[in-house]
Amino acid sequence: MGIKRKIEENVNESEKKNKLDQTFSIETFIKNLKDPETSFLALSEFNEYIRHLTSQEEIDQLIENLLQYLKSNLNDILALIIEEKRKSSENITLYRFLTTLLEYFSKTNNLILSEIVIKKFISITNSIHTIYFMLSNHSTASHLKITLRFLLSMIQQNEFSARLIFSLIDFKRSCWKPLFKRRDIRDIEDVRYLTIKFFLSPLVYQHIDTIKNLIKEQNIFHEIFNGLVNDSRHTVEFILNEIRTNVKQNKKKIFLKNF
């Protein structure tokens, strides 16, 4: 039998607000994180608290306080990554939490901690396969975006991380093509936009082998460029700017001659 998790249920909005109005207790968070029954409830409450903070400075300060409390020892967090059997909702909770951490590591240039998290994640046999599952048609747009942002947070650490993650991704998988059809006129950063952003993200490092490998994914580029006619101005400008800015002039011919 699997672990019986405690989850947040039958909690009304008033009770949630009262929780959020309280000062976040890192000590309680870590205590609950260590308990398999409450670990994902702790992550969920952390994510919810972060979501309601009014400034990036507050988020950064909370992460800094958390790392100070842990003395930069991430073992309690890594233990959650190691666990191989998780529900889809638990994957989403974990991805949101790790994205918050990785974005902070990127901002503070903490390459050591980001490398620890990323290497631990990819060391688990089914991590990438779980990503494919979370990107499949069964997922809601919200869950797709959380998964894509998690991938982006790993890519955006540095060139090493970008090349490492991209070397593991199989763009021939059936989950990718439908993502390029997922538009939302109410959301400028919809699923299609974030999928394109993830695919083009390694270009910022201007590495010739990375560009050559991207060019091989003809089916993906077909989905990107053939869909431009239906894209928002925001998405079109993003794509053109990525190519113009991140592909050096002497490599543009290699990149563009295929299209």
C-alpha cells in the first residue's frame, strides 16, 4: 500500500486566508516536510503562501530564510524528488516548489544548489517519463504550464543545465505536438507560448551544437512556424526576437536555411 497522505480538504476560503495572514513558520514547514504523511501538504501550503505574497522581494526573502534554516542542506527536499510513486497532483505540487527554488538559485547565481537539485531530479529513472505524462492530453492547461515552467527553470540555470536537460528530452514523443495547439486568447503566456519558449530557450547560450540539434526537430519547427498566423502579437514578437537576438549572425544561415 502507498503512503496515506494528509491533504488539504474541506477548508473554506476564510480558513485559508487566516492561514495566509499568519507568519509562515519555516520550523513547522520543515517538521511537516520530514513526515511522509504531511510532506506534500507542507509543500502545498508553501506554494499557496508564495502565491499570495505581493512582491518578488518577499518571495526571495522567504527562500533565503528557508535556506539559512536548512544551512543550505537540501536533503529533506531531495528526499521528495527521490520518491518515485507520486500522484499527478503531487507532481504538480513538487514542480511548483522546485521552480520557486530554481528561480531563486538562478537569480542569486547559486550554481551549486541548482546543480544538486537538477542532478538529483534527472538521476531518478522515471523523472523524464513522468514529465511526458504530465504534458499529455489528460492534463489541464494550468498543470501543463506548471510543468513547462519547471522545465524552463532548469534550462535557465546555465548552459550546462540547458544542454543536459535537452539531451534527455525526446521531442518525437506524442505529448509535444498537441501542446502547440493549446492557445488561450485570455492568456498571453498560454500553453503554446510556454512550449515554444521552452523549445527555443537554449538559443540564449548560442552554442552551435545546440542550434544544430534544434534544427533536427523539423516537426517542432513546423508546428511553431505554421501556427504563427493564429498566434497573438505577443507570441509572434517573442519568436522573432529569440531568433534575432540569440542566433549570432554567422549562425543564422545554419538556422534559417531549413525554413
